[in-house]
Amino acid sequence: MRLNVSQQNALKQVFGNLPGEVFLFGSRVDMNRKGGDIDILWITDIKENRTLKKEMELTIQFQKILDERLDLLILPPVDQMTNSERAFCSSLKIQRLFE
């Protein structure tokens, strides 16, 4: 995973205590690539958290800590995903951020 200490700390502050699972995906999981924004996938079974408003709140919170581009995708657990969401997720190379 290509994240420096500042990026890791900012992600932990914003996403470290959220219910569900948080993953990094996109170019940042490929050690052979350079640059790129930070792509986050948050899987949560709490429907109220899966809103554009929540995405914006978390993105702004992250950018207040660290001025970096962040793309956030919030999805339900696999058993609640639509076929297109499931297909999209299966195409991703992901890495869990927190245990």
C-alpha cells in the first residue's frame, strides 16, 4: 500500500472507528504505480451511513486534516449489494486499512 505516515494517520482519524470494513483500492494498492488520489471503499450495513451527505462529510473531514484528493465509495455488505455493485467490487484489488 502506497500511503505515507501522514496519509495513514489522517485515514485512521477519519475512518478508524467507523462500523463495518474500510478498504483502500485503486492505484494506491499497486506498489509499481505513482501518484493518484486515495480511493476508499467503506462497507457498512447501516443504511443511514450510505448517503452522499455522509460521503461528503467524511471527505471534508479528511481534507481538513490533510489536503489530498480522496474518493470515497460507501456500499452495503456483499449480501445486500446489487448485481452491479457486486460486479464492480469483484473487479477491484482492495486492501483492508484497519483490523
